[in-house]
Amino acid sequence: MKGNRTLTIIKPDAVSKNVAGAILKQIQEAGFKIIAMKQTKMSPAQAGKFYFIHRERPFYGVLCDFMSSGEIVPAILEKENAVEDFRKLIGATNPANAEAGTIRKLYAESIDKNAIHGSDSDENAIIEGSFFFSELERS
């Protein structure tokens, strides 16, 4: 169902602040259906593999350390125009630039601890969903 699914990850900062439930409620109220979801913890090696596309960027090491620092909640979401609509819902990467009412404006601490991940394309949504969930879990 290309174009109708995206992956999100509620990041360690939001999980540790016990706001994952509030974030999930906001996601569902925005019309997204949760197809698959789990709470887990990535190792530094797994975080490195997930964010491999960013390996040349200066923030790569910090990002991998942060994403493996605590529990996360990855989920596959479904809705028409999922990627674009979800990116609007979560807001700008830097919460200082995020619109009022977006998830990052409400729950993010900083550009580094920004509460939530959302796939940036239909292609990456498929790749990222497959990283966390088996075929059986994604159906």
C-alpha cells in the first residue's frame, strides 16, 4: 500500500517523559490507524544501521547514541497520503520552528531530542517499516 503507510518512532526522550500515550492519542485523532507497534530498545549497532543513510553527516554519532539511550516506540501508521500528512502532524525537526499544536512543538526538548521520527518518503517508509517489523507484523 505504497503512499498509505509511514513509520514513526517515539524517541527515548518522549518515552522517558511518559508522553508516548499522549502522542499516540494525537496520532490516532489525526486519522492514522496503527498497523503495528512495539516498545523496544535499539543497540548502538542497530541505531547505526537504521540511520546509515546519515553516516556522513556530523550529527550521525550523536543521533545513534541518543536513539540507543533508552526505550523507543516504533509504529507503522496507515492513512491516505500518510508520509506527507504525518510530517505535517509532527512539525519541524527543530521544535522552535514547529507550528503550534504539532507533536514536536508540544513534546520536543530540542533539535536533538525532538520526540518523534517520521519517514521522509514512501520508499523510506517501506524500508524503515521492514527494519522494525516482520512481514507478518506489517500485514
